[in-house]
Amino acid sequence: MAPLNVGSLGEYIRDQRKSAQYSLRQLAEAAGVSNPYLSQIERGLKKPSAEILQQIAKALRISAETLYVRAGFLEDHNPGDVVTAILADPTIGVRHKQVLLDIYESFRKEHGSQAQEAAPAPARAQRTAPTKARTTTPRTSTRTTRRNA
């Protein structure tokens, strides 16, 4: 596990807060933590728990995993990760980051469904049972209409 760099984490949270145009008090209230405690986290004086980081991430509308990596709780296996790059960019506002992440996720889901469709025929046959062809008959209306003469 990576060593904890509390100061770097606090600076990152402060940057994200400012990017989201939150005051310290507003973020503390949105995250459900005390104003002094959040201030101490931002200044690198306190080591927040994973739960507190999750609350802060939710209030900032960023990935909790990003904060976990910054805090040293998780290792960053892919430094070129798109999500990390979007979230780390200080020139993009929170709203725009969320839009980019939503678009990226929709592309990933679409690609995932295409990958499943491209699976070899035997693998697909095992996943889906054969279905009988259904015959349908046209529906007829029981209502009659009156025409004006």
C-alpha cells in the first residue's frame, strides 16, 4: 500500500472544493462533517477515514476511488486512467467533469455490450436457450365507430 500523504490529499480536496465553488462551510455541511475537521483535512493535519473520504467525494461529485488513491488506501494501477485524468483536471468545473464521466461511462457500457455480442457462437449458445417462434394473430377491435351521414 502506498504511504499516506495527507498534505497532498488536503490540497487536492481544497482544489476540488474551489473548482466546485464551495466554501469550506458549504462543503462541510454537504459532506456531513464539521467545518473545523474539514479545515484540518485540507491543511494536512488530520487523516480522514475511508468513510469521511466517501462523504467528501459524494458532496464534491467526484469518484471516491480517486480520493482513496490520493490518500494511499488504494494503489493507482493505471496512472493514465481517463477517469482520474478528468477528475484531476483543475481547469474543468464539477458539472463538466460529471458530463464527461457520464459520456465516458456510456461508451464503456456500449463497448461492453458489443464485446458480448462478438463472443464466439458456442459461448453465446450456452448463455441463451433456444426460443420457440411465436405466432401472432392480428388484433381486431371490438369497438365500432359511427359515421355521421
